[in-house]
Amino acid sequence: MPLVALFNSKIKLGVSGRSNSFSILKNVLNESDKTLWYHCASLGEYEQGLPVFKELRTLYPTHKIVLTFFSPSGYEIRKNTAIADVVVYLPLDTPYNAKRFFELVNPELTLFVKYDIWPNYLLELKKRGSKALLISALFRKEQSFFKFYGGFMRQALFAFKHIFVQDINTQNLLATINYNETTVTGDTRFDRVFSQLSQNNELPFIDQFKNNQICLVAGSTWPEDEALLINYINNTDSNTKFIIAPHNIKVNQIKKLQDALTKKTVLFSEKADKKLDNYSVLIIDTIGLLSKIYKYADIAYVGGAMGSTGLHNTLEPAVFGVPIIIGKHYDKFPEASQMISEGGMISVSNQYEIKKTLDHFIKNPSEIQNSGNQNLNYIKKNTGAVIQIINYVRI
């Protein structure tokens, strides 16, 4: 990894950060501290676990909370989160590192979110008799846990005292390896996004830009998504407003996107002193605003599924009761299949399909409301995972 880090800035961040993890823990924690340990692979898993983390903070107010990430995309954004007393990169999964980690942390309760199963850490936890839970777990039969050669990884799963799974398929998969301490609770992300409705989501500059027009918000877009959107935006004769929040906000990528658009376009970073209602396209060249911006969407497009990068969070726009358009590669995302079957989401494969779908919604506002309501109802009926997990912890 140090060798690869010479050529990859993201890996370099992780290598550098991991080298400081033990010294940070040593400076913050004392032997007398009672601790909880949360581990997340990246930012998505952190957001998934956050509603549980918040409840546990209330339940254990005197405990120190240790939060670890594997990926820089999680650590760099949430290293100052108030939910934890100390945030570090998880040292690499070796027996030596695991022992050293637990000599410093010694958690009473450990939570892993969704996946990122590190066997040496988990087996050391089991050896010490510490309680570990896996929440919002989602497994596929192609994974090593369910293969003839996956014995070591299976042992790691059995270090969890209980696994809270997203669906019955995962529960049945775990049963095939005789792991039966499971509860189907659904996905904690539903609780997370539903809580967004009780927050202040007002963004006055979006109100000014939208100016009571129909607005498409395209979130977490990649070049494959943007190619379709650019073509549509440049050729539509409607008064629709467009907000694009690209996944990659590097300056050269933003400039390339801006140059490809023929409609009047403004960047978030340049919005000061601009009369925003005069613009047709707003590009969000910053992070952290998308979950609030979706409040202003009449139609949402969620990126990632047009190419091979993976579909981004579709629940964030769904909670605001808007119809959602995605690309064609969504087979590993069960919530997408469910929202499609319930009529709140549409998958498109090409330029013709996205034009047909957007034109239909823009010309039929009642269809926007009907389709969007299906998504909000889908969110509501799938909340409740957090309550079940916390009730188990209390026992």
C-alpha cells in the first residue's frame, strides 16, 4: 500500500492516516474509560449507522465513543463528527494490530455497519468476550462467506453476537452456514433519511434559482449520466430549471461539464451577487448540500447506474416525495427494484428513454405528484430498524 500510495492520492491519505491511529487513540483514551466502538467502511456506512449511533450516545452518555473508517472518503469528511470522541483510520487487519487496538480501546459494545468484515479484529473481539453486532447487513451468495474456501471469513461472522439484516434473502443465506442469530430489521438508512424531514432544509438561494419553475435535481452524477442530461438540457424548449450535483467536483471536471452546456449556467461557488433566477442550470461544485437540495426537486435523477460505478443514494430524494430516474445498472440495489415496482422510480437506458420520461413528467405535473407519493410511502413503511436494534442493545 505505501508503494501504491506514491501514485494514488486517496490511498496515500489512508496510509498516512493509519500511521497515526494508535498514537491518537493513546492520547485520547485512558485505561479507566468505558468505550463503544463503531466501524464503517466509508461515508455511506457512516450515514447508515448514524441514527443508531445517536441513540447509543443518549443511552451511554458517560462512555467514550471510538469511530473508525477504512476509506479516506469517510474519514476525511467525518473526522470531526460530534457523534464520537475520537475518529481514526482502522489500522490494517493483522493479529498484531488487532491486539494492540483492543489494548487501547477495549470496547463494551462494537457495531459494524453493513459489511467491511475484518476477521482478525473480530476474532480477537470474540476471544476477549466483547459483544459485537452487525447492523444493516446485506450479503450475496457470491461472497466468500458462502463458498467452500471461505472458512476464515465465516469464523469472523460468528464473532458477531447478533446480525441485523436488511432482508429475508440475507437471513436465509446466513442460515446456510448455520448462523441463525439474526433479525430482519430492514435498512437503518430509511430511519436516517426520514429524520431529514424534521431538519431545517431551507436553502434560500435554491428558492431564488428555481423561481417557481419545475426543477430537475440530478445528484451524484458521473460522466455517463451527464452525457444524457447535457443532451436533454441543451435541446429542451421547456422552462424547466436544472440543478446538477456531480459526484466528482474537481475543477477540470466541473469546467468540462459547464462548457458542454449551452443553456445559461452558474456555479454554486460563483453565485454571490448573481441574479440566480436568470439562469437555467445550477452546478453544485461543493459537497454536503445535496440532501437538502432534494427538497426543492420536482423530479430527481440519481447517478451511478448509467455506468459501472454503482447507484448512489436514492432514498435521499425519495423522502421528499419526488419521482426518481436512474440508469440501467441497478440489480445490486434492492431498494431501486422495489421503488420501480411500486411506480416511484423509472430506469432509463438511453437518450430516447430519458427524454421520453422527462417530457412526460414536465407535461403532466399530476404524474409527478402521484409517482413521488409512492416513494415517500415506501420510505415510511420501511422505517423502524433503529428501534429494534436499540431495544436489543438494552436487554
